[in-house]
Amino acid sequence: MTNAADLPKPLGFPNCRLCAYKGNGTPKLCAECAARTLKPLAEHHCSVCGQSLVTPTSNCWNSICSWEPGDRYFTRVDAVALHAPPLKETIWEYKYGHRPGSIGWGTIFGRLIVGWLNAHADEIADIDIIFGNPTAPDRTPLQHIEAMMKAAHAEDGLGRWPIADPESPVLIKQYETKKSAGGGVRWAEKMEAAKEHAAALKLRQSVQGKRILLVDDVFTTGSQFYTVGKFLMTQGKAAEVRGLVLARVPG
């Protein structure tokens, strides 16, 4: 039997490429390791979008959080961590990098998603199905959300969570639309891009009456959760849409 003291130590996020557990790590191991360097949400944060608040009773600056739940079409969005170094740069490399090995972040992020699910089991016990906010089939360098969710599905080895089978997608995006990423993009522009994104979606399976956990990489204003949530609840007749992202952009 191998003594635990003889096992190599995890190298810490984002040194995953060189870590002994890159290929055989677990959601628990990787989530605990990453938590040492990821910047957590503020102690006082919005219960809807996770934005940092000065006090527990402060109003969130994000206007969508003041809308009634039935008008914003999602109840809340949780985040693994803040969109800050080193997670911020790593997500960018994963989404836009073309160097060999960038796609490997999908496996690590899949483990972080499952690690979050395991750590918050009581809060999401009523969720019926989990799937990603889809990307276009010709997106380059890869369909990053699909790759991340494929990894999450595989890393949930015991099938504890209702993560949709990536080989039989629930929701697809039929074509590419205008991007809205970037801190300089105005709220109205993000909302317009989010509407175009939702218009390109198509359901491949019924979500009627289901409570959905929609997974994405970054939350900024909530415009896509609003438009995709509206699509799922009005056209798909879903009972509820919640969100989970890797990173919440701080205000």
C-alpha cells in the first residue's frame, strides 16, 4: 500500500500542466487545490448574481437583480470564484488560446464544476438537469463550454449529478452570433448580443417542468442568463433556471 506521505503534492492552480494529477486528478482534489489560489466571492455578495456588496444590506449595482424573478427568467447565478488572476487569464487562454495544451483546461474546469456541485449538494438537490450555455458548432479554437461540460460529465464518475450526456445535447446553438465579451462593452450592447445568441438556440430535448442548472464560464451582467432563461422558460416551459459559472466579474 502506498503511504499518503509518499504521494506527490498537487502543484497548485494554475500549474496544472506540470502537476502529477493532471490526468488522474479528482474533482475533490482539484477543487481543494484550486481554492488555495482562486479569489473567492466577497463575504457580502448579492444573492442573485454574486456581486460584491459593501454591507449585507447594500443594493446590488447590477440592475437585473432588482427585477422580479419571473421577469429576469433566472433565480440566481453562483460562481466558483471571482474573475481575477489566476483564473481570469486561464479562462482567456482556454477560450481563445491556440497553443498546444490549451484545451486541457476543459478537464480542469470540468473538475472544478463537479467539485462545486459536490460542495453545495444541499443547495442544488432539486435540480433536474445540468447543461452548458452552448456555443456555435464552428467556434474556434474550440467549443469551450461543450468541452468543459463533457469533462464534467466524465469526472462525475458515480453519476451523482444530472449532467446531460454531451453526446445527446439538450440545447444547441445553430450558428455564430455577435460577441459581447470585454469590459468596454456597454450594457445595452451586451443585451442585444445576448438576444441574438438566444435566437440562435434550439432545444433537442424537452425541458418542460424541469429545474435547470445552466453552466457558463463567466458572468458579467446576466444578459445571457436572462435571454437564455427566457428561451428555456417560455419556449421550453422549464420550471426554473439557475446558473453556475466558473468566474464572476467584479464590479
